[in-house]
Amino acid sequence: MSIQTVLFDKPTGRGGPIQLAEAWARVPPPVDRQTEALLREEILDRLASQATTLVAHYYVDPVIQDLAERSGGCVADSLEMARFGRDCEADTLIVAGVRFMGETAKILSPEKRIFMPDTDANCSLDLGCDSEEFNAFCDQHPDRTVVVYANTSAAVKARADWVVTSSVGLEIVAHLHAQGKKILWAPDRHLGSYIQAQTGADMLLWQGSCLVHDEFKARELVQLKAELPSAMVLAHPESPADVLAHADFIGSTSQMLRAAKDFPTQQFIIATDQRLLHKMQQLTPNKQFIAAPTGGNGASCKSCAFCPWMSMNTLERIVGLLREPAPYAEIHVDHNIAQLAQQSLDRMLEFAANQQKQLSTQN
């Protein structure tokens, strides 16, 4: 079955290059070590005294990742962040990540207060999938089951039959394909193409991409592999197909972490946001991790895979939230949208839980 694509290349009014530049402009310079230590200790003290839990993604500053774990929160991929936020006892969560992660936490825990260090921290996949255009796209294809990646707004999730993360997307599409379902997929075209190739499903793809993973270069990766012949390439499926073709392992952030730990290889080339390397190095300090190339010969930055919106999560902003949370820092989701989005999220979480039970039984 050949893959079908639909191209939406006009501005959506929700972002674009200006917003990208603004994101980088709002990333403050690093603080000195003494200031960082003071901020860390204040955050830990206030999290404990205010019964607030910090939930962080693997792509935020490593210092924030460590604080989340040290304080009893979690650092995880988007699927585990959603589960942890739902199941933890705290009445208030600070979500260090991008906006769709805060929205997902609020949808799954409507009774909790959800704050973010910067609610303008967004995602190129979310920005590239306007809900009104997406609804029109769905209306044109009523015969298809709508499957959307977690990196989307609550309004887009509300239109979906299923929400997936990169941890379970392939398995869910395979499950739907086995039932004879035709899929409408959004927004990441690279992840969608990878899943279609693996499953053979009939998939109509929205043409979005992650600005970080889209920059990995296959030719430069081949050159790096030639220089490091014993290295194993681990790649996120949001990467372009020609990059994935040279990967030894393809998986989500959590799956890449397990691969780095479990494979006996001592040297790895990593094609995802560079801040995942922090956790890899913590889990396997005796192994070497090299960032995959994002620039060609002559580029000023050969390996510069950093999400600008993730970089907007800073110690200073977390401290500001804990001292005096501003109203605009709290995440709210329209009740009707939240109810619809929760149905598609719950399907994913139930599927993932059942999958985990099956794996536990087999082991």
C-alpha cells in the first residue's frame, strides 16, 4: 500500500519563524554556579513545603531533570509524564516541557492545578497543525480513523479517535491496521512514514515535522559512522527516512535509553535532542555518547540538536512560579475540549497498560 500525503504549507497564524526566533530570544544566558546552587536549593525547599511536584521531560535542562528526580517528581518521555502526573498525589504540578504536555496533564488531572515555567513554550509539530485546518482535513476523510501524535494541541486531540506517543504509536497503528482501519495521521510526517513502512497500514499523512529531528543529516551521519565504525546509531523516529535508514535502533526517548543501557556496545551516536544524552550518561557512565550531526561541512554548528522551546524552561522561571505563581502561568483547557481529548488519551493509556501486562506475563 503506497503512502498518501497532504501538504499544508501556508502560514497557520499560530507561529512560524518569528515565534522560533522569539523562543531563542527568551532563553536567558546560563547563571553562574553559585546562583544555580542557590536556585536549586530554593526550588527543592519550596516544592517540599508547598506540596508541589515537578514533572520534567528528557529534553529540558539537565539541572531541571535532576531537580525533578531529587524532589520526588519524575523526568520522563511524554507518555510517562502523563501517567505520572495523573497518578501522583500532589494537588499542584509544575510541568517543565512544552505546552501540549501541560495541557495533557490538565486533561488527565482536571482537579489539579497545572503550571508551566513558560506557557509560550510550544512545539513545531503543534504549531504546524492548526485545529481548524485539521478539522477541515478530517471532514474530507470521514472514512478514516483519526490518530494524532501527542505533540498536538488539546483541540486537535479532541478531534482524534486515538492519541499516540512514539513509545506506542507503532503498536497502536498495527492494532488498527489488523482491524482493517484506514488511518488519518497527524502531524509528524517522518514518524507517520516510519510507522506506515513498518505496518503496511493505509495512512493519509499531515505534513508536519519536528524542527530538531528534521535537521539531522544522513550524509554526515554516514561520514561519522565511517569515523566511528564500532558505534551504534540510535535514532528517534521523528528523524527523516534517510537518517533512519542508517540507524541500528529506532525508538522513543525511553526506548533509546533502554537500548543504550542494554546493548553491550560502548559507543553510541544519538539522533535526538542532545539533552537526552545527560540521562544516558547517568545510566551508563562508562559508555560514550556522541550527538548525531545536524549540519553539513562548513556549518558553524555540526551537532546542535536543541529544542528552543524546551530551553525556555529555566531555574529562574521555576523559582518565580513557586514564589508567586502568575495567573497566566497556569494551564486551563476548555471543558468540552478536555472531555473529548481525554477519551482519545484514555484509549492510548489503556492500550499501553494492557501491552505492559502482556509483556510482564511473557517474562
